Amino acid sequence: MIWATWRMHRLIFLVSLAGAAALAIWLAVSGTHELHAWTVFTSHHCSMNEPGSSQICMNSSQGSDWFSTVDAALCTALPGVLGLVLGTPLVAGEIQLRTNRLAWTQSITRTRWLLTKIGVGVLFTAVVAGALTPLIWWWTDAARRGNHIQPTNFDFSGFVLVSYAVFAFMLGAALGALIRRIGWAFAAGVPLFVLARLGVRDDIRAGLIAPTSATVSAYLPVYNTDWYLNAGFLPLGRSTPPPGQTWTSNDAVITRCQGPGFSGAQKPAHSATYCENLHRLHYVMQFQPPSHFWALQAAESAVFLGAAGALLGLTVIAVRRWRT
């Protein structure tokens, strides 16, 4: 059955492999270009705030930005495209060709037939995505130069990309089993995959691991590599807003307060400290530190793999209920 699955779907497998190889070559070339552009940028003492201070700085900055934008789009689309391209025709293609009828007349159950096909497809998808992961990590370091826990880099770092691809594969397989048409299943899978990714990134990821809170000065800049989530004036002894309040509930209290030394629009540091003490407030910043990176990777991977497992169950139920 495994050999039959490979023989039937080897064309789409080989095309996907060729596409992944082409992407790998492109990332290697563009990443090398961006490393060179960064070397030129730093060797000429260019400023990130004013990259146009010289023609050399301008050229290196613009070239790097173009490559970074294109590569980021490709890396973002990779898991969804790879998974949906491989998963959608796995079941729907057999229905359209009616080859499922022949398979079911042999000494094999529908469930075994389906699980074997999905097992081969999931393994191939995971291997391809996993093989590209180290290269994409290297490209992230070459092009982005930010900490990997930052939202702009997190999706391109670590092993979470494999879970995205496996989820997309099972989404395509489930939609193919329900819709039974490759084109329509793929068209439905694209927005659903995008919505799932955005939903987890914007609404779920930050709370998968308990964030860290720290009391800092509200009037001094903080420069480090943390992923900042929330900040505001909170009652003493609290690291989160009390019931009925938000992170900005006490901003107006501090704004209206006029401590010693207040003069016009700008509140001096000692005046701000006076106001915080007067109203028994402190400025708290909530963030995910770089040390939480791998834990967040594991937690988000578990979310997408769990969703893939649920889609597998849905696919099995749909196939077992087919009348043809």
C-alpha cells in the first residue's frame, strides 16, 4: 500500500521536492547577498535611522530590504503551500479519478487505506519542511538580525514551521475528503490556513507560556531583545491589571498629577516618581524574554499538531461515511 501511494502521487511529491530545492537555492543566494550588504552597511558606519547618508549606504539598505521582503513572503507562504499542495489531492484526487473504488475492493479497509496514504504524505511533508528549517533559520539571522522570539522572526525560526506544514497538509486532506474536488478544496484551504495562523499569532501565542513582568521606569528607554506585550501603571503589588481595569486605566491619573518640579508639557523624573508614590502605582512591563523561545515553539507546535490530529479524525469519519 505504501508503494502504491508513492506510485500514484509521486509526480506531485517530486514537483514539491523540486520547488523546495529551488527555494533553498534562492534563500542561499539572497541570504549571502544580504550578509554582504550588511557588511558594507556596517563597514561604512551607516546609520539605521538615516541609511541614505551616502550613496553606498542607500544602495546597500535598499537592496537588502528588497531581498528581505521577497524572502519573508516566500518563507511565510512555504508551509501552507507545501501542505495544501500535497494534502488536497491525496483523497480528493482519488475520488475524482474513482480509483478509491478499486482500492476498496482489495483486502484492505477504508481506514487502513486512508491512514497509509496520510502517513506517507505527512512524513514527506515533515521531512521537506524540516530539511528547509536550518536554512531558513540561517536566512533569518542573515536578513532580520533581530531576536528570534520577536513576532517578525518567530514564524521563520525553530521547528514550528514543520507543525505549520503538517497542519496545512491535514487541512487539505480533510477539505478534500469533504468537498471531493481538488480545486475547490485548495481554494477553501488557503483562507482557512491564513486565518488559523493569524489567530494563533495575534490572539493565542503570547499566552501559551506565562509572560514575565518587571517594574521599570516609564520615562527611560529600554533597549533589549524581549518581545513586549503590555505596559502600564498598576497598583503596587500587582503585575497585571486588577479586575475591571486595563493596562491604560491609570494613565490619566499620572497625566493629571503635578508633582514638585512640574513645568509645562514634560514631567521630570522626580516629579513622576512623586506621582507614582502618591497614588501607590508602579510602571510594569509584561514581556516574553528570549529564554522562553523554545518553550513557545513547543507550545505553538503542539497547538497546530493537535489541530492536525483533530482534522485527521474528521477525515477518517468523512471517508468511512462515503457511499461510493
